Amino acid sequence: MKISYDGDAHERLLKRYRADEAPFPTETAMNFPPRNHWHEEVGLLKRLTFPRCWNADALVYDESVILNEIERLGALVSRGVRPYANGDPAKAVDRVLDRLPELRDALKKDAEAAYKGDPAANSYIEILRSYPGFRAITIQRFAHTLYGTGNTEYARELTEYGKTVTGIDIHPGAEIGEYFFVDHGTGVVIGETATVGDWVRIYQDVTLGALHFEEEEDDEKTLKKGYKRHPDIGDNVVIGAGTKVLGPVEVGDHVSIGANSWITEPIPDHTKVYVAEHPTLERKRQD
């Protein structure tokens, strides 16, 4: 189905492409090998946010090409939303397409956070093309806009695909602040009602999850929906590998949580949390 888009996202995107400065890629004709994926929406999203990194240089020069790609993305979003029939699909399509320039701005901040937060990062291009955490947040930020329009099921389809290709499970309902970075990422889970502040860095196997579940009053077999059950993470927080932050607890600003911690109580600002007594490793010679 052909989608006609009447907004100005293509004009605003073109201005943003042309305003790029190093360390983001500014050269054209960088001919990378193709990377094909099952979800065409994600491929379009990558090209529209960082065209120079995905062999889409034509977008940098021509608003009509941008508009064509935007309308292709809109057609796929409309097709994905329509079977669930939550409200007017056209309104959802317009909302997500209008937000594309702002999404790109947010992702540039995420790339900066990844570069500054990872000693192994050599360039922004490496992050934009290679980092699973960056791909996961690209999909989640787009899906979160859809989620906000009431189209939660299709939004979930997108983030589930993101989990498939990255090993990182961020629910589209989660509210993620600016300059967000998931390093390594495998096994990270962020639940639906979690909120994450600015400049938060998370390592592999971290869970921002629920501690327990409530049941519906008239049906003990059905778990209650739509209530706060996941943590709130403040600004400038680092969460080490293997940590579980569970329940609707608040973690303050400027907090560092060491690896394999188990957090079920509030953590105040400017606090370091870690496992005090690590297990002792014993060695026994085998003769």
C-alpha cells in the first residue's frame, strides 16, 4: 500500500545530514558490504538515520529520495499496525515519521555515549555499524514512539526482532534517557515500566526487572497488567555485569553498581554498591 506523507521530516533530515561534523561520518561514497535483515523496517530506519554508513548517499543530496524512503517506511509501519487495529493507523504513521529527525538526534547522543564509555571503541562509524547496544536502542527508540500511540503490539514485534539480532531485550514501553549505552549487551533485559535517566551505562546480563507479580482479583491464573513493577534508574549511573535491579525501586543519580549485585531496595544519590564478600576460589591438585 502506497503511503503519502505530507510532513516535513525529509526536509529536516536533509538539513541534519548536511550539518554533520566529525567524528560522525561526513564523506559520501563509502561503499560498505551489504547487511541484509529480515525486517525491512529496520534497514530503512538505519539508512534514514545514518545514510552514509549504509550506502545510502543519495539521501544526503536529494529530499525526494529521503521522502521516498520515508514513505516506504510509513507503508511498512501502516501494514504492521493495521492487523492490531489500535486506533487510526494513519495517525501512528504520521507520528513516527515526524519524529525521525529527533530520533536521529537522540541516536547521535547514544553514539557519543558509546564512544566515551568504551575504551575499545575506535570510531563512531564502528559504533553505528557494529555495536549491538546501538542497534538495540535504535529499534527501541523508534518502537517507543509507536508504543506511545497505543500500537503496543507492533512496537513489541520490532523490539523482539531487536532482541533476536542483538541479544538485548528492551521493552518498547521502557523510557530511556539521553546518552544511553549498553556495552556487550548479551542477556540485558529492561522491562516495560522501567525508566532510565541520562548518561546510563549498562553491561551484559543486567536485568531491570520485576521482583514479583500481582494477580487479577477475580482470576488468580491471570497476572495483573498495567501497573508499575520495574525500577527507575537516575542519571549518571553505571550498572555492572550480571546485576539484577528488581521491583519498582529508585536508583539515584551518580550511582555505581558493581557486578553481580542484587538490588531490591532504593539506592540514594552518590552511592557505590558492590558485593562485599566474593566467593573464594579454591584450587586442588589432582595427582
